[in-house]
Amino acid sequence: MSASSGTARVGTGIAGLDEMLGGGLPSGHVVLVTGLPGTGKTCFGLQFLAAGVARGEKGLFLSLEEDVAPLVESGRLFGWPIDEAIHAGTLKILRLDPKETRQNLQRIQGSFAKELAELAPKRIVVDSVSLLNMLSEDEPNRRQTLFGLAGACRASGATAILTAEADPTHPAVTRDGLSEYVADGVVLLGYSTAEDGRRVGLSLRVLKMRRTSHARTVQPYRIGPGGITVDAKAVDFGSGM
Ligand SMILES: Nc1ncnc2c1ncn2[C@@H]1O[C@H](COP(=O)(O)OP(=O)(O)OP(=O)(O)O)[C@@H](O)[C@H]1O
Ligand SMILES: [Mg+2]
């Protein structure tokens, strides 16, 4: 049986990663992309949406970190027509100002599902759920927001990427230690280190992806002029880590 049989796939736009996933993300999944600062989480999200735009699919970017202008500029530098897509109505970037805590939480816990139904995006990116979590004062509220957000994404039928900051002391888990449990899949972006601890490159691993087999190997990737490319050579669907 091939890795891609049975499940509709959504191409990530990231060369090599789709190969590791047996053809792409399973359609309708909510996937967490976690990593330390500078590992390319925002780039991953933009690239995922740009791949959708190239196929005429509507996308929504919910940004809690960067303003619209720098996101558009990042896209332009990578060669993705983010600005054009916004003007054409294929892409919407919603900037949630972390200072407006109460309004943002009310929106996500309340009207977000309805807003999604009206927009009908095929691809959603939330960058990042770490900042979203910081808006909540306590654990129950954090849970409610996170589960509500993932639920709204699932109900919309879109395929979603939630980015999250990795814990600096344990970079294989998120800071909140919660996001991985609401997600159908987890992609870990990280720094590969030499024996003396020097950061020598970037590498990626698919920690989980429900309803599909996937590579469990650690694969190097780079962020270049066209965005992220994963070196998926010698992909091994059998070996586990
Ligand atoms: N136009 C570009 N060309 C090549 N590499 C780039 C370009 N833009 C960004 N990068 C690389 O991508 C890295 C940052 O990527 P990105 O902002 O997506 O990371 P991030 O994980 O979202 O970081 P943070 O946690 O700070 O938000 C930069 O440190 C740089 O190495
Ligand atoms: Mg970022």
C-alpha cells in the first residue's frame, strides 16, 4: 500500500516535505508547526498559503505576531504574490493585535467560526498560537481558546497550520505543552547541532500525522530565495525515532 492511498492530500508547497508525508497533508487536518525563533515557522505558513493561491484556493492568515506589511514583504522576497492575492480576494491576512486581548479572545471564542464560514478558506494559518495562549489569564481559558480555534478550523473543512514556539529548554515540545494535543499532526523545525553544541544547520521531523504513514527521519532543510526546501533523500517510512 502506498503512503498516499485513501486520503485526499493538500500540498504544502514545500519541496521534500510532501514526499515525507506521502503526498501532502491529509485534507482537513489541523497541523502544528513548532520550532525555536528563526527556524522558519512564519515562512512555512506563508509558503503553505502561497501554494494554495497558486492553485486558486482561498487562504486566511491569522497573524498575532507580524503586521501585514512585513508579511507581504517577506512573501515578495520569497517570490510569492501575497499582495496580489490579497487584492484579488484570494488571501486574507487578519492581524490580531495582542494588546487588544479581550476583543481578540471574544472573537476567537465567539464569532470566528462564523467568520470562517463566510470566508470559506481552503487553507488557514495561525501564527502563532503561543501568542494566542498568552492572551489568556489561566489554563482553562487557554484550553478553551485553543480547542475552540482547532474546532472552528476543523468545522470549516479547511486544512490548517498552527505555529507555536518551541520550549527553549526542551525544543521538541511547545512552550505551552498543550498545542500538540489539539493537533492532528506535528512538524518540528529545529537547529541541528554539532557535538560541541554549535548550530550547524536546520532540520525537520514529522512527529505525528494522524491517518497517514509518514517519514520519521530527521531531514535537513534550508530557507533560500524560494522559501523552505527539505532534503528528503533517503526517506524511510519504516524506521522510527
Ligand atoms: N528572503 C529570505 N531569503 C532567505 N532566507 C530568509 C529570507 N527571509 C527569512 N529567511 C530566513 O528565515 C529565518 C526566519 O524565518 P521565520 O521568520 O519564518 O522564522 P520564525 O520561526 O517564524 O521566527 P520567529 O519565532 O522569530 O517568528 C531568518 O532567520 C532567515 O534565516
Ligand atoms: Mg515567526
